[in-house]
Amino acid sequence: MYPIAGTGKASYLCGVTSNYYTMIEVNDFSYTYGKSRHRVFNGLNLSIGEGRIYGLLGANGVGKTTLLYNILGLLQAQEGSITMDGTDVRLRRPEVTTECFIIPEEFELPPYTLGKYVEIHAPFYPKFSAEDMRRNLALFGMEENPHMGRLSMGQKKKVLMSFAMACNTRLLILDEPTNGLDIPSKSQFRKLITSGMNERRTIIISTHQVADIENILDNVVILSERKVIFDHSIAETGKALLFGENQPEAIYTQPSPGGFYTVSPNREGEESAVRLELLFNAVLMHRERIEAEFGRQHAAPKPAAKDYSAYMPHSENNETSTNI
């Protein structure tokens, strides 16, 4: 088990015993937009572990993208600190920047070939693998050297994601990655992410399209009211809460064709499949009751670390996207 940076102590990540090392530390972070003086975060704290896939959720305007850009040092924390492996990200040191890659929600690619793009940008990423690049493009059904000026938005996303994964950075941030992807491509996206994971890489996915990612996440972080209001692993969440229909003792309900979808205390002792839309709404409306259920799990045996192969998509016949 890796120690937490600077402590020399072994750690549990949200109840999951694994080789865990804290990659990103956000401490007492506050941020205010310039002219408007609108305060986005106030004393936010968050730890991001190595070798995990995080889902970052929140309503429109809550500051998800702002937090991500601060984690990369592209925006400057006004109060508090954000570190990667103990280094202040605001310093933009090469040992940090070469280990980070972001695909923003909106981007433009230059009007020349992918080969030229790789020639220009790959040197900034020492662990870039041309072999990985070819494999990633093949997974998406893309040719090896397309002219990027002639691609659709969805195709551009496939190309950039193929390059991003081939850079083999330890931190990869994806902001609304499935926007613009068709149904088969969303399945390919999940396969790309899970097949590219290892114990040293961390991926943060910020999205409203929760149905596209809920089967590949390790952890869920929810932002609201200028802070983190939920930060738990999927395994722990499935142990604490039961997601279903018309269950008794419901903490949260919303209409379904057969009555009501429900989030209830999990008394079954078996891990429930987490439904992110229900979880998100339940946390916003009944945060204290939700957290109380996690308190009941502390004495329970620790679940095993996640096997990514078990979360590969098996069927895409009923692909849906849910907007938060």
C-alpha cells in the first residue's frame, strides 16, 4: 500500500482497500471570478487518488470546469492550495505539466493532418506511444492519419481522445467527453478508458451525461454550495444505498413508468448497482440522510479493489443519456 504524500501512513480510499496514493490535494481552496466578484468556491477540500476514475458532478454553473482548470494550474487559486505529488500546480513545473492532459468541452483542431499534429505536440509528453495511438484510433474505427480540418466534431473528439490516452499522462481530465459521440462511439469510449487504466493513472470525467459513464467510475464527487458535498467510492455507495423501484423506507423517490424509482438504505448486504441520476438528486435533496447511511458502513468489511475488466460494456442495445 502506498503512503499518502508527506504522511508515510497507509490509507483507505472511501472504504476501498487498494494500493492508494494521493495524487491531487485541494486544501481550503477558494476562488472568486474577477469583475463580478462571484465566489465560486469557499474553503473546498478534496483528495484525488492515484489509479482511479472519478466522476465530477454538479448543476450548471456550480464551478466544475473552474475547479478542473485550477487543478491544472491554468487558473490560479486565490486562497488555499492545490498540489500534485506535493508540488504546487500554480508553479506549472514541467514534471507536473508533462503528466497532465485535458480535453475541454469545446475545442478546435488545426486544419492539417493528425501526423503533423503528433509531430508538433507529442514531444511535450515523454511517455507518448505511437503504438497506443494506432490502437486507440483503430478502436474508434478511425484511419491513422486523417486531415483534421475535414472531420466532424464527433470524429475530432475521437482523434483527440486517442492522442490524449496515447500520451500516457498520470492525470487525464475529460470535460463532457461523450457530447457529440453517437451510440456506438460511446461504447468505444468506455472501452478506451477502461483498457487504458493502470495503477498510476487517474481520470477525472466531468459530465451531465451520467448514463454514459456510471458503469466505469470508481468514485463520485458532487459539487454544490461552493464545496464538495459528496465524495465516496461506487463500491461504498452500492453498499450503503439501494437503487431500485418501489422500495420501502425510501430516502428519495422520482416517478417511473411502474411507480417510483427509489433510493433506500441498503439492508440487503449485497452491493447495489449505483444509478447516478438518482444518487445526484438524492444527495442534493437529502444530503444528511444519505451521509447517515454511509456512517452505518464503517464497521463493515472493506470491499476488494475494482477489476476494470468486469465493467467493460456488454450490450449497447438500450443506450441512453441522462441530463443533470
